[in-house]
Amino acid sequence: MKNISSFLKEKKAQEINVTTIIIIILAVLVMVFLIFGFTVGWSNVWPRIAGFFGAGTMTDADAKAYCDSAFLTSKEAACCMKVSVLDTATGKAVSKTCKQILGSICDAVITCA
């Protein structure tokens, strides 16, 4: 009669490391993300990701600081940039351009595409 421990030692099953399973799962998630990004379009993916993590909506003060720092880098691009700002009256996110937030500082920028 065979002992149970000797029976388990004689098994010829292939073992797989937990680290390997985690790497495979992460690789599949990255592949799904890339496929989603290329099929839907990256401009549609980033707002969804930002909204998912709660980084999509800013207060008025945060939006002004964000637009000010972007203005120092590239004036025209910053003035035309859209930002999601929290409307304090309704509690909903409103899309504004930095030109609307900064006001007269962006008057030199003619038009936004």
C-alpha cells in the first residue's frame, strides 16, 4: 500500500509559478487596453480614464492654476485647451476652454480649432 505523500511526489503535473500567472494577467490587461485604445480612438479613451480615477473635474482655482502653467509652456495651445470644471451652482462638470478661464490674457490668440 502506497503512502499518500509518496503518491503526491510521483505526480507528473507541471507547476506554474504565481508570478508567471500575474505577469500573464497583466499582459492580457495591457493587450485589452491597447486594442480598446486603437479601436475607439485615444482621444476618447483618456477622458474616460481620467473620469474613472476622479481626475477629470477641477475646481475653478485648480483650473486657473492649470491653465496658467500651460500658458507658460505654449500660449496658443493653452488658450485652446479644454478643461472640465465643476460648476458650483449645479454640481456638474462643465467643459470650458482655458481662454474662457484666463480671460484677457488669451486675447492675443485669434481662434481655436
